[in-house]
Amino acid sequence: MTDISTTRQWTAIENLVPAIGEVTLRELFAADPERGRRMSVTAGDLHVDLSKHLVTDDVMTALTDLAHAAKLPAQRAAMFRGDRINTTEDRSVLHTALRLPAEAELVVDGRDVVADVHAVLTRMADFADCVRSGEWTGHTGARIDTVVNIGIGGSDLGPVMVDRALHHLQTAGITARYVSNVDPADLSTVLAEIDPATTLVVVASKTFTTQETMANAHAARRHFVETLGSEEAIASHFVAVSTATEKVADFGIAADNMFEFWDWVGGRYSVSSAIGLSVMITVGPPAFVELLEGFHTMDLHFATEAPEHNAPVLMALLGIWYTCFLGAQSKAVIPYAQGLLRFPAYLQQLTMESLGKSVRLDGSDVSYPTGEVYWGEPGTNGQHAFFQLLHQGTQLVPVDFIGVARPVADLPTADGGGSMHDMLVANLFAQSRVLAFGKTEDEVLAEGVDPAIAPHKVMPGNRPSTTILAPSLSPGVLGQLIALYEHVVFVQAAVLGINAFDQWGVELGKAQAGELLRALTAEKHPGDGFDSSTDSLVEIYREARGR
Ligand code: F6P
């Protein structure tokens, strides 16, 4: 395969780097009063403002040329069609099929996957309605008021993030708890706070072999059998979401209580599959369907819009610009919406598990950076924590700001000047302005600041950001936001020639954890066997545990 960094399109971008060092965002905005509107795109309900990026029109054109050099449209079509683009696992990548409307058809390997998807969605909705209405009861006949989702990685981060974002739509008096960590503190805390008689456990695991999830699920199972006094209680209190029918049956969950998805749904792309069951139970099937429609809206935008108006394509190319050409290593995502508290953590798995690769699809080493370190916290909290480094630090950290116009709830301010939500959004807009335009030494001195102190007060500016503004944090908007970033990941991988859908790096750690567990727990100290650091850590731990 072609190494993208050897193409003339890559070289053309490299040639534009020096000129960018010479211009400022102040100058670019001054030269083009329309820049703000001209460099914004609409994707579904999202207004995506890309004007505060360190780019000229030449750079944007060169970046879209690079996407063409990588045959992005053909690669995108291959994904939507169900080609086995996850070559190392020989799998299709079809999370987009999870949100196709029922009347659509997509035949892959002789099966209409849309029919399969909607059969499961119908079963999920029937089940969710039964639980919400109280028709489904626990072993003692009590109504369910708590759902505990046990899962990790994509089987946790998606549902927990959506649960927080759509909290205001939890209408049936049912709340969800999420247990992921194998640290027993996680499960113990939740078990101490729930009543098993009114709790439904969703064991969410694509493979149904993940160590953490299976340990938590078995421990929870024991707790339920002990407290409810019967093995039979499991049938009323445990359901599974998985691709592994036999393993679910071995655990003791009947086929009727299993909600299926398929190997063509990657874990970190699975929140729009049955992995979203806990969310569907708490917010109800119509809101979940609205979420899926939001995903589909963004899928269509990504599939059909020209690159110049295509939000995920443009955001992905800007990511490549900063990492491969300007040396950025991380990306901050700052939602100015408390409901999106867990969105940065969700994006960490989506982006970093997907793009953390050092070889191309053909196995050859990459000669350019892949992916960014994603991180973030909601604003305004972040402003009082890490924003200092964004404003005056030495690193280039592009920021994605996310805001909503209409809040879930609002409160008046003490002085009557607008509302607390107005304050929140004013802060968002202020931060992107200050990052972009800074404050010059002259401006600082004009305020009468002591010249000796002035350098400390200069704000360099020229720090790039995207602002995504949505009308509200509705399920549809949330679906669009998630799909937006899914496709950003796809485009970056497609251009850089890497596989965004495997995660072999995680596997080695899993295997070694098994060996180490044996070393920690074996009756007899196994002695040396690993390396001098690990061997002594094992010894110290065994001593502390009296082994
Ligand atoms: O961390 C690796 C990983 O395989 C993720 O990709 C996945 O989301 C997670 O583990 C959980 O896997 P499963 O759903 O099979 O339990």
C-alpha cells in the first residue's frame, strides 16, 4: 500500500507549514470578516465552527487533497457496505448498520443485517417496556427500580456516558448504576447501596470472557443468590448483552434473557447496539430510538457531504494537521454541559484504542504520529484547573469546545443579568476567543501594568479550537455528537493507513495478568520467573497478604 507520507499531497502540506508560523489568527480574522461563518459547517443539528484553527484556505485545500490521495471516499464506501475492513480480525465494521431505519436493507454475507438489528431492537424495547411498567418483577414480585450494568471498556463507557447525558429523561423511576473495575471496591459499593429484590443486573460483554466483567458478574450472582435465597432468582434478576450465546448460557442466563449483537460491532463502537440496554430501560424506547436517529443523521452527513462541508472529515484532517505537521500530541475536549461529564472519558477509548497503532494495514511501520492523547473535563471546571497550560503553556493543544443553546435546567443569577446557563456559555465563547486572539504586550502595557510584570500577563493567542454548538442536549443531538467522533476516527485511520478496529496492544496485558494472578495466589511462591522488578513486587505483595 502507498505510504501516505510519500505522496506529493503530503509534501504539499509540509510546504505550507513555514507560512503558518508567520500568520496569526488575529491577522486571518482581520483579513476576512466572513471567516467565522465561512469556516463553519452544519452537520445535522450541530453548528461546527472551525474558523479558529491555524489554517489558511491553502492548508484546508491541501488537507482535503490528502484525503483524496488516501482514497477516502472509496474507503468510506467500503465500511458502509460491510467490507471486511478490519483485516487483522477479518471482520466487517458496521456500527453504522445499527442505526439504519427498519425499512433499509444491507445484505452482508447473505444476511440482511438490518433485519437482525431491528429484531433485537424490538426485543429490547419490549423488555424495557415490561421493566418500566412493572410487568417484569424481581424474584420476590417487587418492581425493578435499579439497573446495574456490569461491563468494562466499550461495554461500560458508552452506556455510562449516555446515562449521565440523558439523566433528565429518566422517567420511570428507574436509575442505573455502572460497575466496571475489577477493584472489588467498585462492586461492593454498589451492592451495599442497592436492594437485590428490586435490581436488574445487565451483564454487558461482547466476548463474555473479559476478566473484570466475569469476576464482577460472578460475584454479583453469588450476592443475589445469597440475599434472595435461591438460584432461581437469577432468571428474574440477570440479563446479558453479548455476541457469545454459549458462554451466556454457561453463566446461567437463558436465551430469552440475552440481547445479541454481532462481531462486526467493535466494543468502542457498541453504544448504539444492545450494549445500550441499560439506557433504553431508564429513558424508555422512544428516547433510545431518537438517539439512534441522531447517529443515523450524522452517518448520512458523513456518507454524503462533500469534504469541504463534511464535519467529521474536516475535524479529522485538522487533527492530522496538528499531530503530523505541527507537532501537537494531545487534544482537549471541553464540554460546557455537565451532562457530558463522561464524554471525554468515552472519547479516550474511542479515539485512543482505535488510533494507537504503529503499523499500517500492510504491517509496515508508520513514519508519522497516529492519533492524539484525548483528555478533558467539563467547563467551566477545567478553567480553574488546567486551562492555564492551554493559555500560556509551551505545548500546542487544540481544543474542542462543546456547548448547547438550550439547557436541561436553568437558574437565574443573583444580579438578574441573564441566567447561570448564559454564564456558562459566555465562558465557553470567552475561552475560545482568548485562546485564539490572546493579549499582546502593548495591550497589557496600555492597562498600566508594570513593564516588569507585563511578560507574565501576555497571552500568546494563536491557540486553535473547534466550537460545536448544539440546540440542546437531546438524545438526537447526543447521537450526532457520538457519531461525529466515530467518523473522525475513521477518517484519520483511513488517511493514515492504519486499522482503527483492532486493539492487539490490550491483549498482551490481559494474558500477562493471568500469569501474574497465578504468581500472586499460588500456594507456593513461584520464585523468580518474570523480571527483577516484577519478581520483587510479587514477593512484597505476597508477604503483605501473608502468603
Ligand atoms: O480493553 C479491550 C476491550 O477488548 C475493549 O475493546 C472492549 O470494549 C472491552 O475490552 C470489553 O470487552 P467485552 O465487551 O468483550 O467484555
